Amino acid sequence: MLKITNLHATVEGTEILKGINLEVAPGEIHAIMGPNGSGKSTLAQVLAGHDAFTVTEGTVRYENEDLLDMAPEDRARKGVFLAFQYPVEIPGVNSAYFLRTGLNEVRKARGEEEIDAYDFLALIRAKMALVEMDESFLKRSVNEGFSGGEKKRHEVLQMAVLEPRLAILDETDSGLDIDALRVVANGVNQLHTPQNSAIVVTHYQRLLEYIVPDYVHVLMGGRIVRSGGKELALQLEDRGYDWIREETAAAAATTQPAGA
Amino acid sequence: MAADNDTISGYAAAFEGFEAALNGGARSPLHARRREAIARLQEHGLPTARFEAWRHTNPAPLASGCFAPVMTAGKLSAEAIRPFVVSAIDGPLLVFADGQFVPGLSRVSDLPDGVQVHSLSAPGSGTAAIISGNLAALTLGAEHGFAALNTAFVRDGAIVTINAGCTVDLPVQILHVSTGQAGLTTPRTLVVAAAGSRASVVETFASTTSGAGVLTSSVAEIVVGAGAVVEHTRIHLHGAESLHAGTLHVTEAQDARFTAHTFCLAGRILREDVHTVLRGEHIESTLNGLSLPLGDDHVDNYTTIEHVAPDCSSHELYKGVVGGRAHNVFRGKIHVHQAAQRTDAYQSNQNLLMSDDAEINSKPQLEIYADDVKCSHGSTTGQLDPDALFYLRARGVGLQQARGVLTRAFAGELVDRLQHEGLRNHVERLVSTRLDAVLADQGEAR
Ligand SMILES: Nc1ncnc2c1ncn2[C@@H]1O[C@H](COP(=O)(O)OP(=O)(O)OP(=O)(O)O)[C@@H](O)[C@H]1O
Ligand SMILES: [Mg+2]
């Protein structure tokens, strides 16, 4: 479904991603963990198509197409969804309108008919119940004045409405209470089918008790330095990142003695 | 003295011709006002580029060269005015063609209780006193000569009076249509809302042609009585080549609530002077404005809020979405007199530039002579928020549509402030259509 090969990306001339390799097969859930500033959000935003980042090297194939060649809207229409770490406030655009506009674009791309206001209401009610959000949010401007947790639920709501094939969740669990965490996990698990995949960026192994990953990757200094099963998350929880940092440095020293 | 003597002597000569054609009308109180106005015009002239108030708007296209007053109304059909009438409002309607009342297209009978509408050319019983007491009372001393030009050549106009304590639910619609006859037209409106009344008046300026060579010099005067609640909406939908210099003058008595909405949607040069005077205590006054110039359009909103009495508040929000090589100017003066203690005044001007060649000038001007006041102002200019654009695109919304969504949301704040639903929907459609054109006028596509 997704194949990232030797991906390098810069922001304002600084290289942040320094050769990412990652393959996600249909139905798989991958967790990405790593210290602050290691490039997790950069990777997520590059996959979604944010133009603040420049890809300088490497390729990303999505369902056998060149993902990097697509406009952000086309990626979304083809089933790529990013739940933002910092959802954007849009004053004057209410949530219902925002959700319906996005949904209709995605539906058109799938060859489906646009949904009318009546059917949309029925659909959105069901989805809101799933993420335990009050309907009053539909009338409010997108994310404006939402609490941190409400913003995250709203991201999951959007995901539930758009039903992406590849969901990328960037710290959707950060700042959530335990109930909200369960709600977010529910949202992801509902979407999870043998065809649909997810990349879950998180700092906490806690989330992975609800969303069970097939793989856990550690992103550090712009590279994936270690991959493993879900037990890797537990190890990180216990021991932090220093041991990986040391082992990575040692490995680099043996393979490249002249380096450093 | 005016720099351009030829222009003024041209108007003086035109005035003599106008006066000669009036016959008996030349002895009316209205004509006395015209005479005062032409004298004032001859004394003070029209603005020149040296006027501080015209710093960012070259007055020459409006003020140098005499625009021969249009003396006979062109033909106007019900079909032609349909797009400009708010069909959802089944209330009083006054239609003017080239400044002259058209009874056949208007709706002035079976009015709701408490409201009277008349045309200046056919005043009813009782309106004579209102005309002589109010017409030009507010604008004779107005800063620039266009108000005097209007008064000197005014032939007709709308007079709306609302009785004390009466509430008029349906907005009164006034439609000033230019049929494209080149020259000067002088639409005129007088609204007198007696104490405790409630009313809404909508004025639309429209044209059935591109309006080349048309100069509209409009004046509206509004008297808001004690405790009255008045909403006044001006929709500028002139022809793309039209020129307009307008004056809105408001006087407010204690406990009044007044709101003005100004939508500058089309016209080559649109200058609007708004001046409201808060004369009594506990007045709440609001000026809203939305300007959507494109191409080579030039819009200048020159506003003055005068706090004379204590304990009043005023709010002002003007926004612009500027495309092409258009130029949007805002001047917001808040004048707080010494006696106007505990004034609370807030002003904001926000602009979105949709092209690299678009230009804005924004100037707050606070003159505060009282010591216990809360006065603030803010001004922002920029492009659409790139993060919001990306957010929408990440949800499948295409770039052009995303720009539209954000721009509409920006402008929508002012549309949403209209109280009457039918009017709001009408303006929303007009704004939406215009925004599409502004959005398409990006100069270099990005
Ligand atoms: N627009 C930008 N301009 C400059 N630097 C940026 C920009 N965006 C990201 N960076 C830098 O890139 C690096 C990686 O940031 P990124 O947001 O990808 O980290 P992260 O792994 O998601 O961190 P966190 O766990 O704190 O969310 C950081 O050093 C950050 O400061
Ligand atoms: Mg991050």
C-alpha cells in the first residue's frame, strides 16, 4: 500500500528527514515513536503533502502511484488521511460545512454521488456518537475554542467520516484523558479492515494497548533506527531512548570507523 | 476656492438652467436648500489632491470636469430591477431611475403601521415640516463638496419616517438605479426614526449598464431618535465603470442603537464618507463595512464616529478582499469630545490581498479629549492562512475551492451581521458572486 524509500526532506534548508525507509502493507498498523524533534510530524506532513517541506531525495509509492507527485487534495481523495498533531482553527467555517465539503470531494473522487444535507446529518450523527462528541460542535467554527481533547476527537471524527485507506495519526493521543483515549482507539479500530492501514505516531505505549500495532518503529535524527513488534514499545516505556541512541552510535562507529 | 474653476462655473451654469426649468418649484423650501448648496459649492469647491481627506484617493476623476446633471429619467422595467430587489422582503419599496422616483415600480401603499414613505418630488401632508426641518440639516457643513453638489441638484429622493414607538419589521427598500445616462445623478435619502421606533432601511445602488461617464453623488441623512433602533444597509452594485461619491450622515439621540452596513461590491471608484454623531448618553453605534474591489477598482471608506456625550459605545469593523490591481482605503476616525467620558470605542480594519498588485491603505485616527475612555483599534493585512488552506486540502478540498471557503468565511462575518434573514441571504448571494470574481482576479496565479 505504502512504500517509502530513502526519503530525505528539508525545511527552510535544514534537513530533517535523512533517509526514511518504511513499507506498510494493507491491513497493517505501524506505530512510530521517537524523541521530540526527531522528525515524526515532518514525515506525517510530507506524506500529506505540506509544501513547507521539500523532498530532496527518495520516493514514496502509494497504491502503486507516486504519492509525492500528487497535490494534497488528491492524496486525501485517494484515501490518505492525516490527523494533525496541531489541528488548525478556521474561524467562520463551521464544522458541519467543513466535514461535508471534504466528504463530498472524497466521494466524487470515488465515483460516488454527493451527499445531501439530510443524509449527511444522519451520517454525521452516527459518527459523532462513535467519538462521543456533542452535536453542538457541528455549528461551531472548526477547532475554534475547542479544548485540546476536543480537537483530537474532532480529528478522529473527520477520519471516521472520510473513511481513509491509510490513516496517519500524529499524536492523536497526546493530552487525552483515559476515556478520550479509548474513544480515539475505537475510531481507529472501527476503520481497521484487512484493506485499511494506519500509521500511529505516539509517545505513549498506553495507546498501543488499545490500538495493537503490527510493527513499532523508532524514528531518531530523521531516520528509522529500530523496528520491532509491539514489545519494543514496552521496552521504550521502561528504558527511554538513550540505549537505542548508544547502540545506534556504536553500530555507526563499527560500520563507518572513519566517520564521527 | 476650488483649484478647478471651470468645473465649478460649469456646475453654476447648469444650476441656472436647472432653476429656470423649475418654474414655481423655485420658491419651495427645498429649493432654498439647493441655493444654499450651490453657494457653498462655489465658495468651497470640490476636493483636490491636496486635501488630506483625499490622500489615497485621487479626486480628479470625480471632481475635475463638470458632469452635466441628468435631467430626465431613463426607462426602467420590472425585469431590469429584479436582481436588485430583495424578493423575500414584501415591504415598502421605492425605486428611483437616474435619481427620479418611479411610482410604477415602487410599493408605497398598504404600508405597515407607523411608517410613511414618500418621494421628495411628491411629499405627503406632514412631510413638508420634516423636509424643511431635516433635509440637508446634517450635511450642509459636510467636509467635502460632494454633499453640496448633491443638494444643489437634488430633484427627488426617498423620505422615510417612522412614528414614535413603532416597530417596522420589514426593511424599507430603496433602489437607486442608473440607466447608464452619462452625467451627474443625485440620489437622496432622509430617514427620521422617532423616539422608541425600530426600523431597517436598505439602499441599493445599481446600474443596468457598465456606467461609463456616470457620476453618482449620493447623500443619506438619518435621524435616530431617543431609544430608537435603526439598521441601515447600503449595497453598492454600480456599473463596473461608474464613479460614486457618497455621504451618509447620522445623528443619534440618547439610548439609540444604530447599525450601518456598507457593502462596496462594484464600481470603478467608490468613495463613501460616513459620519455619525452620538449626541446623547448610552448610545450603541456600529459601523460595518465590506469592500470587494477587483481589476482597477478603487474603494475609499472614510468614516468618522463622533462621541459627544458620555457613556456611549461604538464598534467599527471594515473588511476588504482585494483582487487585481485594486486599491482599498479605510480611514476610521474616532473623535471623543471632552464631555464624552466613559466612551467605549473599538475599531478594526482587516484586509485580504488576493493578488500581488492589490493595495490597501488603512488609517485609524483617534482624537480623544476625554480622560476616562476605552478606545482601541487594530488593523491586519495579509494573505489567506496557509495552514488553514493546507488543512482543507488535506481533507480533499481543492486549492481554488479552499481559497473560496476561507475568503467567504472572512467576508461572511459582515454578512452574518445583517439582522433580516431575507436580506442576509440576498447579500450573501451578491457577495458570493462578487468574491468568485475577486478570487479569479489574482494577477499572477500562485
Ligand atoms: N516549519 C518549520 N521551520 C523550521 N523548523 C521546523 C519546521 N517544522 C519542523 N521543524 C523542525 O524540524 C524538526 C523535526 O520536527 P517534527 O515536528 O517533525 O518533530 P517530531 O518528531 O514530530 O517532534 P514532537 O515529538 O515534539 O512532535 C524539529 O527540530 C523542528 O524544529
Ligand atoms: Mg510531532
